[in-house]
Amino acid sequence: MRLSMLLRAIPVVSLLLATAVVSAQTEQTLTIKHAQGETQIQKQPQTVAVLGWSTLDTMAKLGIEAQGIPSSALVPPMLKQYADNRFVKVGTLFEPDYEALKNLNPDLIILGRRSAGQYNEVAKYGPTLDLTPNPSDMLGSVVRNTEILGQIFDRQSQAKELTEKLQSSAKELQVLSADKGTGLTLLTSGGKMSAFGIGTRFGMIHDVFGITPAITDLKVGRHGQAVSYEFLLEANPDWLFVMDRDAAIGRDGVAAQQMMNNELVKATTAGAKGQIVYLEPVSWYLLDNSGLGVMQENIDRLLKAFAK
């Protein structure tokens, strides 16, 4: 009789155990929405490969370390810890190394803007997220990506504190920039100049930081609009924000400061008033100013520039 009752109870116990296992598995997984869909991943993954410096910057601010990183001749100075050979190189910023990914066998792979086009192939090697920021909502993208990483790695409180500070600083900059006049963002490279406006990769000068654009109809594209010194004189911005691509990638070239040492530039309001701001090239160009740490630092730099 007793044996019969025990045997009848076994399916019930088995069901309860199975339910408990499924529940535990569910509690240990997350479904993350990202730029290319939804991906189910495990919480607090132990082996993480990242093909994007901006995500590594955000992770560093949250106290998280990746195991797989981009192979690059230049490691951004704010991420100098990744110059150590103990980290596995899993490809360039553009091209994943699939053999390296296979050997690393990551629990999570995170792509950025330059590697996002390889998403479908990369996803075969592990759960993959595309955290490419939206160029029309850079601040919102940085906040969301920080929150996602905080959720994955159980750093929600740190993410909340840091994103609240970032948003507060951005609002402070918007207020301060409201009466500073117009601005124009330039990228110098190989002795040439390109201008970037609203909705571009460097458009956050206007979209996020609130600086009135000197020109509203600039070409929207990855490489901006090629411009001349005569164009700068005609646009006559109150402020020039200049970044040096050659310096960002460690290539010899005509320095941005040298290019701005020009009579036509000096004739602009920005040149005449000494209102030329040289943006930190690595964080703006290599990281698109889209990491939590670099965005906060660059907002702080602009606050100081405008406070003078």
C-alpha cells in the first residue's frame, strides 16, 4: 500500500522538480532587445567577446571586463588595460576572427557599429547583441546600452547612478550652450576637412548638447560633407569643434591645429574670438563618443570650455 502511494507520488515529484529546474533556468536568462532583434542570453556571462571600443568603455565604468577584444594597432588610452596580451583578439573592429571566436566559445558576443554588418555570421558562434547606437538619439542609446549591460551583469545600481549623472550633465550643457551662438563640427584627415551636422555620427554636438548649428542643410553621411576654408568663412560659426582623424588612428598627417591656423578661419567669429575647441580625437572618432565614460568626459570638457 505504502509502496503504491510512493510510486503514484513519483510523477508529481518529478513534475515539481522539472518545474523548479525550468524556473531556475528562466531566472538565469534574459531576453534582450537590440538593434537586430531579440537574443536570449544567460545572466552574468563568464566569457564575453566585444568587437567595439565604446561598449568596452561602458563596461569598464561598470566594473566589467571582457575576455575577447578587438585586434588593433592602437588601444584607446582610456582602455589601456586591454593592451595586455592575456586578452584574446577576436577580430578587428570591422572583421571578426571566426576561428578565434570558436576557440573562445563565448557566452556572449557584443558587436558595435563597425562590426554590425557581420551579425548573422557572428551569431552562429554564440548569443550575440548589436549595441550600435542610434545616431539620431546618441544620449538615449548610451543610456539604454548601459542599462542593458547593468541588467546582464547585475550592475543595475551602478548603471542607474552613472546614467542619471550623464543625463543631468547633458541637461546642464544644453542650458549653458543655449546662448553661446552657433557651432560647426569638423573632422580633419589627410589635410582635408569634412563637416558634420544634425543626425550624423557627430551630430550630438547639436542633437544632445544643444548647440545651434551654423549650417542646417549639411549632407548626412558617414563621412560628412567635404568643405573648404571659403565654406567656413561663409558659414561663420561662433564656435568650431574640430577633431583630428589622423591623430585618432595614429597616422602622420597635417595636424588639426595647423589646419585651423589659416587666415580665413581667423576671419570667422570662432577664429577671431578664440572659440575653436579641439575635441579629444580617440574618444570621438574611434569610440564615436558613444561609450558611457567618454561621453561623460566630453560633456565635462565642453562645460569647461563654455564656462570660460
